[in-house]
Amino acid sequence: MGAVHGRLRLLRGRVQQLRSGPGRGQDRARGRVRGRLPAAAGGAAVRPHETPGEDPGARPGGRGPVSGPAFPTPVQAFLADRFGEDVLEAHAFRGDATVVVRRERVVEALRALREDPWRFEMLVDLTAWDRFPAEPRFEVVYHLLSPSRGERLRVKTRAPGDDPTVPSAVAVFPGANWFEREVWDLFGVRFEGHPNLVRILMPDDWEGHPLRRDYPLTEEPVEFRGHVPKVPSEIVPRVPPPGEGP
């Protein structure tokens, strides 16, 4: 009996699949396929068997991470014990731990994570996203790595739309310099205490922050060397919708 495709094979050929169409679960027991063989209890599994392991627990509504305890990892429990109510959220999913810290204390939390015993000494990335129209509107995300412990941690903090400011982490992670400039350039989140918070991708005289959700979308000719200026819709090939011919 094939364990993957759910079909029965004999030495001289393949018999028709002995189960109903997909989505109907196990079939009821049928008659014997061949003399002197008992009837199968039901249809075969159509997916590979998973490796036995610990029950991951139920997920509310069948989707989303399994939170388990209030602080599922030791480092999250450490932050909760040290920073108390300034730790707003903590959850983990498949070994990927996340903690949300109030913006007034996020730099202090990053400094504590860099020291012993946690040794999150590498800021792999610093980014942000615009949650508009939700408030707090902006969420800044720090991706940390502990090379000596082989552990990763995602630290988040949030800022409201009417005051998009977050303390700079350059004093803790010097590599945050350009990351914070990029977030300022594209999202307009201002990092207080940054040594030189200027644009890094867009021109210095650019107006607005193009990755904000309320940023106006317009088209203007873009000049490329050796080519006639075109607007973006003329550069990107148009994909016809289903049912429309070429």
C-alpha cells in the first residue's frame, strides 16, 4: 500500500484508487480486493506521515501562534521580570520568539539583551511597518541574534501616528545608524538621539515618506540613460486579467 499517494499496487499493475474524492476523509470498509485478504479498514492517507513528537497544543480558531504560558521562553520571562508592565506582549511560534516593549524603555531592553547571559550581540536588521489606520500606527522591529548561543529574538516597539518618535539604538548597536536612517527616510519615524538622521535612499529634497500607507501614488516620467522617459505603467508589463485575451 503506498503511504503517499493512497493507491494500491499489485505486482502486475495498479488498481483503481479505493477511496472517494478529496476532502471526504476516510472511506468506509469495502469488500475484499483479492481472495484470502481481509478488507481494509478505510482509505489510505494521502499525505506523508509526520514524525512523532510532542503535541503542539490547540490554536484558537485553528490559526495563529500558540502562546502557551504568558512568557514561553526564558529570555521573554527575563524581560517581563525586569521591565514589568513595559513588556506589552510576548509570544513564540516554532522557536521564533517575539516581545513588544514600550518605546520609552526599548533601548534599555536592547542593552540588557546584549549583556550576559543572553549575549544578543548582533543587530541583524531593523525595520518598520505602517499599521494605518490602527493605533499605535508605526511598529519598529529589531531582529537580534546571539552568535554564541545560536538564538534569535525579535523585539518590537510602537509609536503613535501623531508622535512617530522612538529612541535611537545607535549607542547600543552602532550598526543601527543606517537602519534608522532608512526607516526615517521611508516611514517618517524619527529616532531621538541619532547622530545624523538624514535621508539615505530618497533625494534630500524629497517630500514625504513613500512607504507610508497614506502616501499619494502618482506617476511621472522616469529618465533612463539611452532611453525615452516613461511613466512606471509603461515600464512594467501589463498582465491581462483572467478571461481576457493577449
